[in-house]
Amino acid sequence: MDQFAKQANVPVVHFEKGQRKDDVAAAYRKKFTAEEGVLFIGKAQEKTPVFRTEPRRNEQTGATYPWLIRSTAMVNHFYIYCVDRDFGPFFLKFCTYFPYNAKLCLNGHEYLKQQLTNRGIRYESLDNGILSCADPKRVQALCDNLSAEKIDALLRKWFRKLPHPFTAKDRQAGYRYQISILQAEFSLAQVLDRPVTGRVFFEEVIRENLDIGRPAKYN
């Protein structure tokens, strides 16, 4: 990964304890002008589940042999922050210790914004959503078309561009990353017309549920 950073002239950032990685990525995105590419590579030491070997002894022969066990360890992780021409900003995270866990993190709202920009459709952006758009039906259609196949294609595309623990020989032997969902968040992204409307809504919810959980409510 360090060699890749040098060859591609990509900055390497050593994350400090307590530093917000999203803030660092936002600063790099402001200066990024290309259609797509790697913003920077972040490095951090983090605790993670790993497999280790421990010696075991054969009771019959007395010979020792290695045995795989689950454990945890503080090891280096690489964060590769990128911008994709179809998905917008995302990052890949690689663990440098066996079994070389990897994580893909993307935002569907950023995918939507990128798709609207590519099509020249005017919209008003929120930090994590869309406030308004010239073609709301097209927005809904673009959201509906974000599929598992497209996400998998994004991963394979960037695996071809970036170094990762599995060599070409490993991949030919069948050792590959497969996507599974670790965490998914869904939002209606509803927007209130005025801040006071939000306060009124929450005050009413609290007022109507002050006695929730009391014994009388179970009768």
C-alpha cells in the first residue's frame, strides 16, 4: 500500500487518536478536481478480531502442532478514501492481519447526488440528503435502481485499481472477498419547513407518551 501511494502520488495520512476521519476526508474532497480517483490513504492502529495460532500437543505422540484460535489484536488498518464517477465519495478499509478483513462504506445519498449531477438534473443538496429536485420522479427511480449488483460492481472495479492482500495467484485459487451487510441505515429524509415545526412535533410526541409503560397501559 505504501508503494502504491508513492507510485500514484497519493497522500498518506496517519490518523491521530480521537481525530474524525470524515472531517479529514471532507477537507481533501474540497481540493479534489478529478472525475474520480483516490483522495488519500489513511493509516490507523485499531483493535480487531483476528485468528492466531497457539501450540497444541498430541496426547499420544507428544508432538506439538499449531492450532488456529479466535482472538483480538491491535493492528494497522488502511483507509482508502476515493471518489467514483457513479457513486461519489466512499472508502475501503483493509486490515493488515489475518484474515485480512475488508470493509466498503458508501452513502446512498451521495450516489444519488452523483447520478443527478451526471445527468444535469438540478437539485438542492442537504448534508445527507436531497432537499428539492427539478425531477422528483427521476430521483425516486434512481434510488430504486441502486442494487446489490451495482454495489458489487463498484467493489470489483476498485479492487482492480487498488492493492489488497489477495494476489492474482490467490484469486485464481478461489480466495476472494465477498460482500455481506455489516450495517445498513435507512432514512426517509423527511424535511420540515421550519425549525419550529420540528419542535412542535417532538413536544406533541412527548406529551402523548408521558405515561407510556405504566401498569395501567397493559390492561
